[in-house]
Amino acid sequence: MSLASLDPFFETPAILGVNPQRLDNLRARAQQEVDEGLLPSVQIAVARHGKLALFETYGEADNNNLYCIFSATKAITSAASWLLVQEGLLDVNAKVSTFIPEFAPNGKEDITVKQVLLHTAGFPHAPFRVTDWPDKARRHERFSKWRLNWDAGTRFEYHASSSMWIIAELIERLSGQTYENFVRERISLTLGLEDLWVGMPEEHHDRIAQIKHVGDALSADDYKAMGIPVPAITEVTPEAILNFNNTQTRTIPVPGGGGITSAANLALFYQGLMGQLDEKPWTRETIETVTEPGTGNFIDPVTGVPVNRGLGIVVAGDKSRNHRGFGHTNSPSAFGHKGAGGQIGWYDRATGLSFGYITNGHDRNPIREGRRAISLSNKAAVCLDE
């Protein structure tokens, strides 16, 4: 694979209706913390009408480097499942146990595929090691032993990894292909995005930017002074993040957080979802269905605002959209998914703009990281020439 595979996707900003001065504002914000010595490198990309108006890398990397995008991967895995729905192979209202009988024990027999995609399925903390995946017997044993933390459909809690292991298993059983091959063939290569991976062969790992923790962690007193509760400890620990520097972890297709790509491929993936590339795998009807918020009045226990999730992605929605990973200047109809460390991918239906931001610097200060993401999205969302 090489950077040359992106050559057909570049176009001048003016032809795409993108304002060069506003791109400069975005560039400056993306480069800011690299220049300050906080982030080792970042990549940004802006696309419209199926073409790249901007793709640049700052710091100790270049446009040939690829990055782990962590939970921004969930949009890719979910989009793979949407193809099965579109083809009539998967009914999101069906019970998971219909397709994966091993999943049924311990009160999980009535959980639906839709609840899994919406993170209302009730098993957010179900344990699963990345190395369980290649051993089918071991992964199925894991599914069988999982227990509910609460009754499915009664509340929302983000399933950091457990939900996507089930979606990947559904993809394998219903498509007859491995999850990674399905994504590779039906999404990456179909869209012409050669550097969009889940499970990356070792021979390409030299292009991946090494993940580094940066900045100082906030103390309990720091959170108290800001009037913010100390974040709960989750499975997304500093050690778990650094595991994605390991060869074995990178080769395993981790559906909830192991995607490896560039900011350009991420932005173009969202263009592909909206039928802006030569091939159009998803129909407009499918995208309208999956981006319809299905979480009702459920409140996110972390942010305290309504969840506003579609089937595997987040919809910007009301004025609380900044709590959902979007900028204040995104439209309510923008959708996408963020990832650990501040990774961002979204498409805004009001402008046709899509945005990808990736970094290998994982900030120990989550407040600064969150503000950075909002600031970047704010500047990206207004890049349209008026």
C-alpha cells in the first residue's frame, strides 16, 4: 500500500466549495499542540463531493503514516453490518441468540441486535481479551459466560468493546467471510480506500505511528475544583491503549477499537457512506434508517445529556452536541464517532463536509482532550465557502 492510492481523491478547495482561509484556521488549530510539544503528531483531512480538500500531517510523521483510530472504528464495523441489513440477511429487531446460540445463557436470550448497536443491551463490562478472537471456541465460551449488568433496553451505557465483538461475530456467521475480510472487500477496497484496515498484516506495521501518552493526569482535587466527578475506571486503560503498539494486537481485527487508517481514508469513508464515491454500497434509505436516533430519552451517565445514537454511530442533535463529540458549529444532522485519544470522524449532511482527525498522542488530561476535539470540529464544520 502507498500514499499514491489517494491521488485520484484530491481536488482544489475552490472547486469543492471549500474556503481556503477557513482551512488555514483549521490547520493552525491542528498544529497548535504539536508546536507546543504536547502531541507528537496529528493528521487532519477534510472532504466534500467525494474528494479531499485537505490532507496534512504535523509533527514526527507524514501523510504516509497510519494511526489506530480506537472507537472511531465502531462506525466502520457498524457500516459493515448495515450492508447485511440492506441485503435482508440481518434483521436488527431479531434476537442475537437466533444467530449466535452461544450468546443466550445468563438471561441474554432476548437481547436484540438493535439493542447491541444502540448500547442498551446491558453488558457494557463483559470481559473479552483481544487474543480470544482468533480462537472461535474461546470467543464463544466468552459469549456464553457473559452476564448482564442491567436488564437490556432499560438504560444506556456505552459498551466500549463488548457490543462490537457481537456485531463482528454476526458479520462472520451471516456473510460466510471473516470479519476482517468482509470489511476489507466490501468496504475498503470497494470504496478504493486501500489504507482502511481492521486487522492489519504485519508487513505494513512500519507505517503505523507509535502511540504515546502525553500530558499530566488530573488529580481528584483538579476535578473537584472544576465541579466535575472523577471519571470512572473503565477497560480503556492506559495499558490497554498501549497494547495497540503490539504486533499481535494490530493484526487481530478488533471491531470496537482496532481500526488502522489515515485521516484521509477516514474522511473519505464518510463520503462513501453518503454515496459520494464512485461505488455506492449503501443506499440513501439505509443511511437514513441507521442514522435515525433510536435511544429515546436515555441519558448518558457520563455526560448527563440525551444519548442521541443511531445504529452504531452518534448523531449530533441538539445544542448538547459538544457532549457527543461534535462541534457547536456542526449541524444537528451530522453523524459520526469519536475514539480514545481524541480521534474524530464525522459527516455533516447540512454541508456535505466530512472530517477526519487522528493523533498518536493520548492526552492524560481528558478535559483538554475534549476541548481540543470540539475546537477542531468547530473549525472543520465551517469550512464551506459561503
